[in-house]
Amino acid sequence: MKLLAVCKSTLCFRAFIATRTARNVATMPLKFAANLSMMFQEIPTLAERFKAAKDAGFRYVECTFPYGESVESLSAALKAADLEQVLINGYAGDLTKGDLGIAALPDRVSEFREKLELSIKYAKALNCQRMHIMAGKKPEGADTAIVKKMEETFFSNLKYAADRLQKAWILAVVEAVNSRLSVPQYFLFHPHQALEYVKRINHPNLKVQFDFFHVQIMDGNLTQNLKEQFPYIGHIQVSQVPDRGEPDTNGEISYPYVFSILEKMGYDGYIGLEYKPRVSVVYDVFMYVRNKIVFRLNSAPKQHEARVRKVQEQVKKWQADGCPTQMCTARPGWSNVSFRRGLYKKRLRNIDVNLIDILSVDTERQVVYVEPMVTMGQVTACLIPLGWTLPVLPELDDLTVGGLIMGVGIETSSHKFGLFQHCCVTFEVVLADGSVVKCSKNDNPDLFYSIPWSYGTLGFLVAAEIKIVPAKKFVKIDYMPVHTHQDILSTFKRETEKSSGNEFVEGLVYSLDEAVIMTSNMTDEAEPAKVNSIGHFWKPWFYKHVQGYLKDGPGTEYIPLRHYYHRHTRSIFWELEDIIPFGNHPIFRYLCGWMVPPKISLLKLTQGQTIKELYERHQVIQDMLVPLKDLGQSLVCFHEELGLYPLWLCPFTLYAQPGMVHPAGDKDEVYVDIGAYGSPKQPHFSTIPSTKKLEAFVIEKKGFQMLYADSYLSREDFRRMFDHSLYDRIRQKLDCQKAFPEVYDKVNRKVRD
């Protein structure tokens, strides 16, 4: 079956809102409402948050308690923002004294009914047609008699509210609030309780508010609970478990699957986004508004051609203006995952290429069709619930398809599948003349093989088809600690070159003589006692966890697949230790771990000149690709020049194909990526001389330097490292000289901060 998967980034719901449509089966588009009490908290008033939600592309909003602001100000702000208010909570008592609803409190019945009129006043002013009636808390040590009296009171007040709100054309909803993590004394704590009250009262104006967060914590079994309660649901809310974070973050709930079920069931109500945004949400707002991304659900396939035409129009406008300067994408240099900014953008014509969607998943052809700004976080969130994944899925959430194609991408499966570029089937590119061409191994092959590593110097990538492979639930990972230099080399080589098994191979080198080699395979079965959901915010950083095996000896674990793919994301490999030295401390992880990692682009945007200069002198971020046979000498060279640990080892097959990067001979060859990230410890380290020595060593070994980092190569040495023969022919054929700079002029240190 061919599935259509549309994953759309919105402001705070950062990675995706996924929708799927089965062939010939119509589905109901889902409607998401921003919860203004939880989101946009950097903005002081609810009234001001309406505009923020509008700017973020939302059409619908909800809030908990609007009663601290005047009806008039809220009504005017809502009208000015042209939004629809879909839910408010009814009056809940004095929140400063610990109240959280009064509908089940026997001694406050008259207050409940009096304040219901205030709630109706607010709802009518906001044209809001749903109201959550909150039960309140049980007293400490409440006995059976007290609970019984509260049940009677809640039943009576709910029936009263359903009748009264029906006359006001407002639907009453009730929600179970979990007593395990959120409110221990809350009266209505189990989803079955809420459903039972709705069934017993049997009023057409009383429904369930189904909050996936609370249901998962109290009962789990989400699909069955949803199906059982679906006829009684009047509103839905979502957030991740257990940290109440964004639905696309790591956690217990697979929201792509949840949304697909809601669509298939024909849910036509609203879904409240009642989650705690991450710490970088203000920055996300800035990026979102800056790039003019408008949230329109199910729009991606229909708008793709129109968006490509906009790119073409900009290129043709550049031609009409007389080609005054060369072109590049308008994406600012600080917004990419590289730790460097591109000064060249200031002198070139900037072309907006805001193409950010997963367009389709074709399980018959086993390909995913994507736009270039799609991130690896979007890809995993969209594909894994469907039972698929990419053959090579690079680590960090914010890496984009375009960057991995035009630059390079690698992962621990690359010894089986090659680099990210080797998993691509077709590229769609807007050329210097404004035309759109599609290329593959069989159609325009010269262009197809020239695109990787070209860094946008042949045209603007607007779409790509990438192979997909079946996914499984877990990755079974075997940790093999080694304690001599020779054992590092022999173990890593042996495991990489095994003809079967070992779908993933990785090494973390902690000194010249100590490392942990990891081999992994996907599986649907796991030993429960050995499951390690390493992606949860309270878990130790992965590289620290792995280091423990040097002391404890070999071991085996099962890591959920998506957690495995992003195992180094929370600590940005080990860069975060230099930013937050105490970040792996258990207290910090449990209290503040949900706030990290900060986006690399945010760090760049807020980096002052002094910090930048310190970084230049004391930090190295490099990936050098060398033949596996030269790994031993390479580790010694890195040790002598940097003395920096851990080092990341990732093997990959480099295919003997045309293009800028291929083996020295005419046969495929196994290479290894050596990743060095952090502060070198060698006393003689000096940034430029030390990096140049590494570059010279890599050239000598017929290796390559990843170009996201600093390169100090001369133009001549750059051409020695990278084969420009096909690239030069294509640039001449497509008249690229006046349209785009050469790769060297985009990646060399002289044109970067």
C-alpha cells in the first residue's frame, strides 16, 4: 500500500504534525489548537499571546483560566488576531490557595453555580463553545464517606452545568487528571471515572475531554481507551509523557500513530497542544516568523509545485536584473547545524527556498519523497511509526536532507549502505536558467553524481527521493570494551568487515588505548530488563553511559529505535559538556534535562565576539574520513595533534562512483569517519597549525575532510583532496560560473566566521 505522509513543522510543535492518507480513503484533516496558558509564556498576558499564536500560523486556541484578565481585552485581542477560541476551563476556585476546581466540593455548591455564570460570560465573549468543568481535590486522608459525598456533589453539579451550558450553546467536558505525576489528590483521576460520569448522567451536552498525557500515565492502552471513549469525546489534548513536552519529542507516546488513528476514526474536533515548550521556544518563534512559515495542515503536496515555482521566479528575476552577483540560499548562516556562519551570503543574491515538508512515503517503491529542509527529527517521527526508516539516518535531530545531500551524511549503518548520498534515488534541482530538472543514476547521471558535496553550487535542491528500509522496534546493542591500541584496531576492523549481521557499528575512543566498540542489530523482541530508553531527558548522556563499560565489562542492551538514532543528540555528542559542565549530573538531568540541548543555531545567533574568539582558540569540531586500513596511524596523529577524547569512529563504504568523493582506485573501499569534538588537551595545540597538519595527513592517506567545519586548505590542496573533474564539466555545461560560487569559495575558512 502506498501511504501519503505529510509532516508539517509549526512553531512550538517543532518537528512535525503528521497526517497520512491511505489510497482511495478520505481522511479528516486534524485541527490543532495552541494552549495559550502553556505556550508563549515569554509573553506576559493572554491577550498578547493571541497575536503570537496568529503569527505562528495557528487558527485555533484554548486556555485554562482566563479570569485574571478583563473580558473586554481578551475579546478584542481574539478578534484582532482572527482566531477561534475552542476551549476554556470553568472557574476553578482560588488557585493561589491550591484550588483546582470546585465542582466536587460539597461545601462549595452555591459558589460553583454562581461562578459558572462568570465562566459563561467569558466563554460567550470569546465565542467559545466548550468548557472544562474541573472537579477539584480530595482532602488529605479523605475517608469513604467523604469520597461518597464528593461523588454525589460532582454528579449533581455536572448535571446542572450540562443543563445550564446547553442553554448558552456551550458544551461541557470533564477530564481525568492523573494522580501519579500531576495532582496526587485530584478527585477525578482515572479516565474510566470520567467516562462513567458521562455515561451515568447521559446528557447530550456532557462529553469527555480525552487528554493522552493523563490517560497514558493512569491506564496506558491508548488505542483501546480511545476507541472505547470515542463516541463520548468532546475535546482532545496532547503532550508527551512523562515530561509533558512537545508531542514530537522522545517519550512514551508515538503521536504519528495516534494522529493516524484519529484521522481514520474521522475525528473532526479540536486537539489542544497542552505541553511545556522547550527553553528555546522564543528562538523558535523568531525563526518561524522570519521564514514566514504558515501552518496549513495537509498543504504540503498541494503547495510543493507552487513553492518550487517561487524559487524559479526568484532565479528568473535575478536573470532579468542582469545577473548582478552570484546566488545562494537565503537561509542565514547561523541557522544551520554547522558551528560556523557563512560570510559569503552577505555579498550574494539570497534566494528563499522554504521547502520543509515530507511529501509522500511510497512503500511499494520503498522511497520517501521529501523537500530539502526536512530534518532527521521529522523523518524518524514520520517513518518509524509506519514501520520504515532510512538506510542511513544521521544523528542530530536538526540535520536537514538538503545539507546531508549537498554536504555529507553518515551513520553507523554506513558500512552497509554508504553515505547518505548513496541512499538517494532522485534529485530535483532548479538550475541557473530557472528550469527544474530531475536527475538519477539513469536520467542526467552526470548531474546526479555531481550534486553531493557540491554545497549548492550547481543549483537549488527542491526535492529528493530517498530509499527506505523496514524498521523494527528496538536496536540490540552489544558493548565491547577494549584496553589496548591494537585491540581497538582489530576489534573495530573485524566487526566492520563481518559479512552478515552488525547492521550498525560504532566506536567511542576514550584514550589511545581504550575504547568501546558497539555492534547493533534491529529487532522486534527485547528482554524487558535490558531495555534502555536512552533518549529520555533524565537518562545519562550516551557517551558517559558507554564509558561505564570500560569498568563494568561487556554488556548488551535494547534501545528503542528512535532513541538509538538520536542517542548523541541530547549532549550534542559531547560538546554540551563544555557548555554545561554539570549537565550530566543526575540532579540537573531530572530537574532541567528537558530543556536541553540548546539548538546549535541558537548558540551561534547569541554568540558574542569574545566567546567566538575563545571558541576559535580552544575548540575543535572536525570529521576526517580516512581508509580503514590507515585507522591506526590516524588515531596516533589525532592523539599527537589534539589529545582530544572521546573520538567517534564510524565505518562506511565509499563506492567507486563518479563525483567529488570516491576511493583512489576503481574499487569500493571501507573508510572510517573520525569525529573530534571539543577542547584539545595537547599543550602545543594551536588551531590553525594543528588543523593544517591533520588536513595534510588526510590528503596523504587519500582521505577527505567534512566541510561543515573549518577548512584551512589552499585551493590547490582542496582540489587534491576532492576530485573536481566531473564537477567542473557540469558547472561549465550548466553555465554556473556566473550563477554560483565554487565549493571552495563557500567552505574555506576565509569566507566563514
